[in-house]
Amino acid sequence: MKRVERAAIVLKRLGEFYPNPAIPLAHSDAYSLLVAVLLSAQCTDKMVNRVMPALMKLADKPEKMAKQTPEAIREIIKPCGLSPQKSVAIHRLSKLLIEKHRGEVPDTFEELEQLPGVGHKTASVVMCQAFGHPAFPVDTHIHRLSQRWGLSSGRNVVQIERDLKQLFPESTWGLLHLQIIYYGREHCTARGCDGTLCPICRELYPNRKTPVVKRS
């Protein structure tokens, strides 16, 4: 089976499993989504969603967050891990949004990636889910499944993102990003499937006998 044929099966099956996947990070606008995605680094979405209401009660706009101290922010976000770095980043990016963007979250990759704590993956999520611009964020689930499913042989997120964008129509990227994440959490987990057990793995590779080891 060719890579493009596997991609077509993945697209069809994921559409059946998750026709309308919700964004897993609770948010109310582009700013709260940006902060939530930043907090999600090396942290579960469940924990981020638990912390975000208290953080947004403290300050739900860049203007309010910029008036807080990193220490006050850190007290709330400690359960998310990496709180010293994240609290400083949230404080600094809030100030920069006011100084350079009139308190609004910018909708370009270049401007987003210039904000403290915002890398390409975070920018991709915001571009895609907040503004509806074509983007294909690659997280650990997408990294793992793209290799198990033979969609990419890339060893880093840049290569995997490039391969997936070539395989799937641009109009599907935002939805597919969420569908793969949900499937990776519920069916093709890091320990629960080795490339031979879940429904999609079995359909794509019915004769596969040996586990697939993710290339990092």
C-alpha cells in the first residue's frame, strides 16, 4: 500500500471516529488559548483546564496580566510544571501584546513566534484553532502515529509537518490535527498499541508482526 493510500484510509477512519472533535484546551478567545497552549508544554490538557479558570480570574486580558507579577502567576500555574519559565513568559508576552499589538494576539506565524515562550507548535495551534488559518501542529501523538502509520519517516517535527501537509488537503489540517490527537490518546497510545493492535494500525498493516519504534 502506498503512502497516499494509507493517508486516505486514515482520513476516512478518523472522520468516522471523530467527526466533530472539540478543542481539548478550554478557552474563550485567542489570548486564553495562547496561554493555555503555552501551559500545556510537558503538562496534560486536563491539568491545564483545571488551572486556567483561576488564572483567568486573576487576569483574563493582556492588560490585566501585565499588571500582575510573575510570582503571582506562578502561584496559580505551579501544578502545570515549569512554572518559573512559564510565569515569566506569560507576563512578558502579555506586555508585548500591549506594546506591539494593541493588546491583541497577532495572527501571523512570524509575530506569534516572536512572543516569549511561543514556538512553532504553539503558534500553529493558535493560527489554526483561534484564527482558522491553515496549520498542522505536530505534538507527541501526531509524531508517534505518523510513523506507526507510515505517513512520515521524519525524525523531527519539521519533517513530519512537511510530510503530512503534502499528504492531506489543506482544508483538513485543523480537524485532522485534533482527530489524530484524540485517536492517539484513546486507541493508539504510546504503551497500549505498538503498531499492530489498534483498528487503524491493523487495517493499514494487516501482516505486520513486529512493533514499530518511534524514531526521534
